[in-house]
Amino acid sequence: MSTVKHVPISPAGAALAPESVAAGTGAPGRVQHKGQQTKLAIIDAALGLATQIGLEGLSIGAVAEIMKMSKSGVFSHFGSREELQISVVREYFRRFEEDVFFPAMSAPKGLPRVQALFANWMKQVAVELQSGCIFISGAVDYDDRPGPVRDALVSSVQTWLDAFCRAVVLARELGHLDAGADERQIAFETHALILGLHYEHRFLKSPGSVERALAAFNAILQRHGQPGA
Amino acid sequence: MSTVKHVPISPAGAALAPESVAAGTGAPGRVQHKGQQTKLAIIDAALGLATQIGLEGLSIGAVAEIMKMSKSGVFSHFGSREELQISVVREYFRRFEEDVFFPAMSAPKGLPRVQALFANWMKQVAVELQSGCIFISGAVDYDDRPGPVRDALVSSVQTWLDAFCRAVVLARELGHLDAGADERQIAFETHALILGLHYEHRFLKSPGSVERALAAFNAILQRHGQPGA
């Protein structure tokens, strides 16, 4: 994460990845202690499991089984099931940043970048059919369950939405969108389309959902577009 | 369901409530066998539990505990956990119909009715903070879990979306919307707003979500509205 392109979404984004996890992620060439490598491998396995069965279903026992480790071996790396879950949220966020946010940063500032962010986001929920999105399943699991896991989820999603908003603001400042375009309203509607796409495409299997989401997104931009732009 | 106002959403809607359940629901004055009353009470308890912990978390044991019945007593009414889950989906759909669909039918045909359907739907997800929506949590639970419970959920949601589409078609036929207004596109976007509202209002606790969803819905109607109407 030392190149210009790989600046994390925001300081809050960086804060989501504390030293213990961040030191071993995305830092090629860095010497990793064996214990840390094991910890990262456990997080990877736990994330794979969480995208299948949900974050709340995650247990130290199930992860230990996948890793062919003892429960106490897994436990020693995290200290609690909750800490394991939080590490999974952080890692999911890091990958989301890598797959959705960073590639869009190479698009020109303004509208093209906003469009790239949406396109990558759509791809994330619609194309990756084999695994679920823990930002969506987590919202259901932790809807009414306060605590650090919920906080980590909310903070991750909010950091991402804030980054999307900043791209919209930039597009407005560059004159690609109306002076009155409200970034929070646009982010709300765009997020809703992603959730709608996830639901209709993955659950209802409605044909044409991807095209509908894209048409709706273009309509949002057009509504806030400079007349004649 | 014998008055004009209480015609079920569609034949498919009626099909969702087979005799065993339908006979005892919404038919005041009808003599119910004790066994049927017990069954309905079990479904009511199971539905309450499912909105808290999710449909997939439902177990005969947990419901028996709430009902202060034996497991085998609960089991004898359903024969399987799956049948209990399906009965819960049917009952949830019946109540959704009662709270969201029927009251909107008293609004004038056309745009006012479409707006009433959306307003009631919003109310359902945003105001009822104490319980979750099993159409939303169920989509996460059964995303990749084929079977009769998933089928019951998909069929319920699809029946509701079809009813919403019919209201949009009627609005178009009455000239309240453009001749080219695509009811499936409008239903997709409206459904997305409901999912966005659920997520942002209930999970992120973003202030202003209800107002944003309403503004977005009005923009959808305006985009498809007759110029000058």
C-alpha cells in the first residue's frame, strides 16, 4: 500500500486494519513471522467460511477443522470468537478496497471515476456468485446485535460509502454534475441499486437485473447531470 | 378474505396459503378446531421468533419452549422443521398483504395507489424496528440453499412484486405515467429503494434515510411521468 494508487480509501479505512493484521497484508517482501503467516491463513479460511455461512455462524471450532488445527491453536491467535470475526471483517474490507476501490482510481477524475466505482461494485455483488457479501449478510445478522463486530461492519461500509461520496463531490467540483447534486442522496440511491441487484439477481434470479441496475444508475447521473453535458 | 377489498394479491398469492393454514386465517366467525387453533398459535410464535433470529435459525425445540409444549407436540402439527418454516413464510406473506397491500387498495387507481403501496411498504421496513423482515433476512439465509423454504420465499416476494407491477401498469393505462414506462424497471428500482432504506435506516442508522428513499421514489415517478402532468 505504498504506491500512490494503493492509498487506502481513507484514514478511517487504514484504521480498520490495525498493525496485527495490516503488517502481513499487501506488503510483499516483508518478512513475516510464522505465527503471523498462520494467523493470516486462519483469517483467509474464516473469511471463506463466513461468505458461505455468514459471519455470525463462524466458530473457532469450524475454522480449526478447516485448518486442521486444534481449537486452542486457533484460539491462541485471536483470544475470542469475536476477535476472529472482527479480523474477518477487516480482511474482507481490505479485499473489497483492492477489488472495487483501487482499480477505479485509475479512471479519470470526475464522472468516469464514479462510473468505474459503480461498475466494480456491481461486479462484486453480481458476478461473484460463488460467495456471499458479508457487508450484506452481516447487516442482517447484526441488525439488532450491538457490539464490536457490528461496529466493525458499520465502520467498513460507512468508510466505503464516504469514499464513494468523495468521488461524487469531485465530479461535482469538476462540473460533471449539477452544483446542487447531493452526494449523500446519490450514494443512498446507488447503494440501494447494489442491494436491489444482489437481491433480484442472486436470490430471485430475475433476468435483466444487471441491465436494470445500470439503467437506473445512468438515470441518477442524468438527473444530476449538467444540462447539455 | 371475502369482501372486495380483501381479494388476495393474486391467484398465486392465494396458492401460497394452502387449505390447512388458510382455513384458519382471516376468517372470523368460522369454527376452528382446537388442533387448528393450536397450530395457528404455534405459527404465530414461530413467526415472532423468525423475525428475531431468522427463518433458518428456527427449530421445533425453540418453538416448543416458547409454546410450553413438548417437541413431539409441535412436531405433530407440522411433521418437519421445513413445513414449520414454510408455514411461517405463508403467514408472514398473509400479514404483509394485510398491512401493505390491502390498505393501499382504498387509494384511487393509478399513481395514488402506486404511491400508497410504496408508502405502506416503506412503513413496513422502516417503522417496524422491533422485528426484522423475513423477506430480506430470508434472502440472505436462503441465497444458496435450494429447497421448498427458498421456493416459498421467492414465490411470496415475486407475487408481491407482480402486484406492484400491476398497479404501475394501471397507472400507465390511466395516463398517469408515460406510455413507455416499464413496470419491471420501476419495480426493480422501487424494491432497491426499500432494501436501501432497510440497510441504511436499520443497520447504518443513517439519519434522513426515509426522506432520501421518498425523494428517490418521487424522482422515479417524475422520470416516467407524463410531461406537464
